[in-house]
Amino acid sequence: MILPHLFLVVITISATFSIEVNPKIFINNAECLVDLSTQLVKGECRLSLENNDDKPVNSVLYAFEPSIKSRVSFISAHQVFESNRLSLNVKPVTLSGHEDKQFYQIDFNASRPLRSKGRAPLVIEYVLINALFPHPEEITQKDRQLMMFYGNAYFYSPYKSLKSSVKFQTGTRRIEDYTNINPVSLSSGDIVYGPFGSLEPFAYSQISLHYDNNTPFLKATKLTRTIEVSHWGNVAVTEVIDLVHHGAKLKGSFSRYDYQRETNSGISSVKSFKMYLPASATSVYYRDVIGNISTSNQRTLLDSVELDIRPRFPLFGGWKTHYTIGYNVPAYEYLYNSGEDYFLKMRLIDHLYDNMIIEDVTVRIILPEGSTDLDLKTTHQIVRLPDNLHYTYLDTIGRPTIQLQMSNVVESHISDFELKYKFPKFFMFHEPLIVIVAIYILFLTVIIWVRLDFSIAKDGQSETRQRITGIISAIMHHFERRASVYSSWDEALNKLKHSKDIGAYNTTSKQIQADYKNESSSINELATKLKTESSELSDKFNEVQKAEKNLKELFGQTQSLYIDKLITGKVGRNQFVDFDSGLKRKKDECQEKINQLLKSLNY
């Protein structure tokens, strides 16, 4: 309830004073307008007060009947003088002998009290929550939602009223029933009780209104809002919201087919709703427990960012959803500083949806590490929990965090907070220096590590094995390259067989022979190194070299067959094919033998 949570301190202070109803104050005329068209009951009462006392009056009382005492979420008062609106201070008080009622003391401006024998206009605005009750409590998907409101036909006041009337706006022509207390009139969904003549203080006559109300009955049961301030130019805002449809509960099963086919199916359900963010909001995201919800739309207006939030499923009575909203705003629009003194001014909460109700709000304001002397000011009374520290990346001493709590919040509570604090300039370089030092230590550690020898004694055998492994790897590499030389040689011979162009072949052959010589030279150098390391492997490698020498001789014989016999016509076609096939078979066998011998070199 908002009264115990928001005004506990004020009530305690007010209760220490003797507060009484001044019998010499009365109300000449009271006109009340009560809007019942949404889930919020919004009232506006225009009063004409008269003071018959011999001295000025600095304050008056406004009362709510016991039945709605716990449903008052917001109340304000103002006076209008020559089209100028003058807001007045309103605070809850207790009145001895009337503990069952809720009273508010309205203080006049010191320069404009209610003078003796004088009159003053007064406008009271209030918002009630949870004052509408679904009747019936359960409906099917195709039914319309009916609401019941219990109120007072008379203007409720601790003062005597000479003339009064109360007008209830339902916003619909579908009125099922209403209490008939003369005089009463019904016109276009508006029910007017009165005007009544002279009424005694605390006049009460209960009425009930039963009417059609299919507006969204959404309630945020819990909102956790986190404002994280960075002096590097950004303020990040995150809101975690639990939402429930608290209207008439859905009776029976839900049919998606009927919902999409029939326009009146699920008329009381909520498909989507609009949230308004600051005009400078960027990087807006909206996700639930499954992930990002991309069906919602964002539109930038002149003074705000409109976010059309569409849950994964329509919300019927009793259905719930849980989601997270996040965005960034530039710090220069909300954060000001002079030297080490900083001043933060921004909204305490955002507009979640039209006619919103938030039962429980927790606001966390996370300041940069090193902030001190926190001084917070808010427009409305709140409960401030003990400050604590928040740790995130690269934090050492923690970020100061202010925690606030509110209950039964409506749109009228949306206002700015002001936070002053001190922040030493050198702390701006705190985290960059941590990164620099960490990288420096990392590189220094690596440099030292690679230069340290942690072995007890040198392992000569291991070092030899490593050297041999390196030599064999290099040999394998050059053998692969020499194998590609043989492939090029094979391709050149095939072209010669078909083109009979000896000149072109000789040009290609010179390059092939040069590549072969280079690879062979490198292999021979590695063979010499291998011999010094392992005579056993050197003997195996000699076998490889012999086989490779045979392979080269076979390529030479193939070249001689093509140039000396095929091109000159010294051999017949059938005989050439036999010779060529035999040489190819021998080359393949020799190559296979080389591969097997190379595998045996693995050490």
C-alpha cells in the first residue's frame, strides 16, 4: 500500500500535532468529476471554500471514506488565480476519533491564506488504484469485460457543504446497472448524482455502478530499474518488469483461430501497449526469458521515443509476462559538473504504458567508482534503503549504489530526481591505468617465463630427438616439392607427345631441371646433417636416395623414348605404347617405394 510505504515518516510527524476540523469552514459548492473509463479511477473536485472564522486559515482538510482509504495512490491540490495555477503542499495526517478515514492536510501559500470571511477556489486531483472489480470475475474468450465500482453518491468532506454534485464518466453507453438515488441522471454513459443541497460532514450513501470496460487492465507487480552512470559519456538504463492482466480471468481454453478470425474475440485482452522513452534514447532492446522480441516497433518522435511493445502472446485476465527493457542516453543531457562537483537530474521512472499501475518499484542508481558525498532529492516521498557497493569489470573498491523503493506508483508519480555527489578527477584514469598495468605485467611475465629454465638437468637425448625431428620435417618438405617437379616433368612429356614441339619442351625442361637441382641440393645438405645426428636414419635415407635416383633414370628413359624414337618415327605405335606403359608402371612402383621408405624415417 502506498500510504504505509510512501508517507510513513510524514504521518508520524503529523500525528504529533493536534489536528481538528474547523467547524467555521464550509463548502459553498463542490463539483466532482470521477473518470471510470480506464483501470484507474481519476477524480477532480472543484471546491469553493468559505471561512467564517475571525482569523485567516492556513490549511484545510480533505478526506476519503474508509472504503477507499487504502486505494489512494496520488493526490494533489492547486488554486487558480487569473489563469495562473498555484500548486499547494499536500500531506497525510491523522484525526483523533476518525482513524478509519484518510485525511490530507492542504497548506495554502503563505501569501494567499483563506482570509477571514473570505472565499477561495480549490481544485483537488486524485488517483485510485484497484478500485474497479470485474463482475463476473471470469469470462470466456468472446465475452465483454464488465466492471463494478462502489462509491459515494455525495461529496465526502469533513466540512458542511451547501451544494454539491458528483459526475461519474464510464466512457461507454453499455451501463448494466447503477444505484438510483434522486436526483440522478444518465446521459451518454455519464451518471450524475445531484446537485444536492446542504450536506452534513462525512455524508455517505453507497452506490454501485456496473458497466462495460474493455480497456487494458495491466499491472506491473514488480519493476526493477537500474540507472548506471558513466563519466565517459553514457548513462545506461535497464528495467526488468513483471506484468499481469488483473481484469476478468479467462474461463475455458484459448483459441488462436477464433482470436484471429473474429474481431470481437478477446476484446478485453492486451495485444500490445506503448512505452515512451527519452527522446535521446539509443540502442533500445526488448527481450524476455527466450530472447530478443523483434516484432515490437520503435518510432522516434519530437520529444520522446515511442516503443510499441508486443508480447509473444496476447494477455488475457490472469495471464502474466516478464520482460526486460534497456537503452542508453548521452550523459551530457542529464549530468552536469563544476570541478569535482557533479549533479545528475533525470526521471526516477519511465512511462511504462498508459494508465499504468506499478505495485512495487525498486530503483538502483549506480555511480562511478570513487563517488562520495551523495545527496539525493526527490519530488515524492520514497523509502531509501541503505546504500551499498556494486562491482563490475575492473572495479577495485566498488561503485556506490543508491537503492530506492516505492509502492503503488501511477503516471502522476513520474518526476525527476536530483543527485549531487563529488568525484575526484584522477579516478577517471583509474580503470585505464588498471588495464595498462595488467597488460604490462602480462608481457613482463611472458618475457621472464620464456627465459627461465625449470629443468633440473639438460636432457641431451631429448634435444637430439628434437633436432632430428626438425631435419626430417625439412626433408619431407623438400621431397614434396621435388615430387611436384616430377609432376611438372610428367606434364611436359605429355604435351610433347601430342604437340611434337621439341623447342617448347626444351625450354620447359631447363626450368624443371633447375628446380630439381635446387631441391636435390637442399636435400643433400639435410642428409649431411642427419648423418651427424643418427647413422641409423642416415642409412635408411640412403635407401631413399637410391630409389629416387632410379626414379630419375626412369624419367630420363621416358624422355629418350619420346624424343629419340617417337618424334623421329623409329618406333611403331603399338611398340611405343608397350614401352611407355612399362616405364609408367616402373615409375609408379618406384614412387611407392620412396613413400614407404620416407614413412620409415619417422622418429
